[in-house]
Amino acid sequence: MPSWQEKTVWPFLCITISQNSSIEFSAGIMRVNNIHLENLPALTAQFAAGDPCKFVVIDDFLDAEAAEQLYAHFPSVDSLKVKRKSLNENKVEDYHFERWDPIFTEVRNTIRSEEFSQWMSTLTGIPQLVTPDNSLGSGLHQGGQGSYVDVHIDVNYDPASGLWRRINLLIYLNKHWKEEYGGHLEIWDPQMTRCEHKIAPNFNRAVIFLTDANSPHGYAAIQIPEGESRKSFYAYYYTEVGEGFRYSDSKFVSRPEDGIMRRTATAAKEWVKINAKRALKALGLKSLDFQDKNKY
């Protein structure tokens, strides 16, 4: 099982489509490392060869200045208002970019831009990817001591925009992360018999992966010193609903080593959650996130 701990330089580039097919970012929004266009086929091949789901790991993803600024200005754990704490997860997140240093908006604008979305479509082979401007589009994740997110399958639909969720982009912002802290992104096989990949959440490392029933993922509880946290910037990419779409809610799944009590509790909780959300959706409720503590 590969463990992406040691730094591996995965080439990356920035893009704008021009008449001669060269690709580079528009002036003023480039916050991602720039390299030659010919590296794109290699990244595309790496993504397509991913198993059990299509994925690619890219180090030095953002330009060095942007990554350093994000790290320096990352908001505190207590200031993030979406509290994910239950049997199967313990973390916080938020998406109110106007509350944070402008560098967060700059990076968001880069990875939401038409140019970058076109690059992401080329990399993944999925045309017309977009990132909505809401909590299911981009934001921040953070976890303090003991934080974890059990292995799960993501919801594949954004009810606010009516779009089909296809791709996850996670950018890790953890300086001096040590192996003993844990917190590796785990990618499991669909049958939940084996963890196929463990990817350390190293500073300025990005993971891009196809999110569907073949990509159960999560991270085990972290053990970190006081003042440390597990930080990441997320962006999710969507398309219009089309052929092959079948609604699937988010769902936590048990690891093989989980005891019978935890497995039973997880299965029961997920059954109740999914059916309750289905009933509320039938009543016309689109926002069903009761853990979001933001005040509007």
C-alpha cells in the first residue's frame, strides 16, 4: 500500500486557452505553480491510472507565496462555524471567505476560474466542470487534537445549484507534519476490505480525485501537540446532471477492524440520516445542514 509521506514533485501548470492552444493563467489571478503545457498529458495519465478510483497527488501545488500566506492567516479552529461532531467525525469547516485574509479569496478565485476549470476538465476527462459559489463549492476544513473523519462516500448532488458533484480537490496546509501525527487521507477499495492508499497531508500538497461509489475515503484520529491542527482548503467540481447520474447521499462506512457495536451504530445512524433527509427533501427543504452554526 503506497503511503505518500515523502515529498514527491508532481508537475503542475496553470492555464488560459489561446488561439495557439498554449495555456496559462490570466494575469492577476495566478496563485498556482506554473509549468509547461506538455506536463498535462503526464498528469492526465497519472489520474486515469489511479486505482481503485482515479486520482493524482501534486506537490508544490500553489505558488510558494500563496501557500505561505494561507498558512500564516489560516483561521483558528474555534472561529470556523460548521461543527462536524458525531460518532463518525470530529472536525470543523467554513466557507465565508469574506471573513478571512484576502489571500483565501484570491486562491478561491483561481481554482473557480474558467481557465482552471478547463484545465481540470482536461486532466479528469470530464467536460464543463464548474465550482458553485456556496458551501458545497469551496471552503476550509480543520481538525484539532483527536480530529477524525471516518471513511465515507460523498453526496453526489448539490440541491442548491442542481449540479452533479464529480471531483474533489484538497489542498493541505500543514507545515512540519510528522508521521506520528497520523491524519493521512485514506483511499479504500469499494468493498471496504483494504486501504489502497494513505496520503500524508503535507504542506502545499494537493489531491485531486473522482468522487463516487468507488472512492471511499477518510482519515483516522490525529495525535498532535498543542497549537497544531490539520488544515486543508477544499474545492468541489460539478457538472450538469446527465447520463449516468443516480442520486447518492453521503454515507459513512465501517472499516474491517471496527467492532460490532461501532459497525451497528454507524449503520443505524446512516439509515436514520438518509431516510430523514429523504423525508425533508420531499417537503421541499433544500438546506438540511443542521451543523452549520453560521449566523446570516
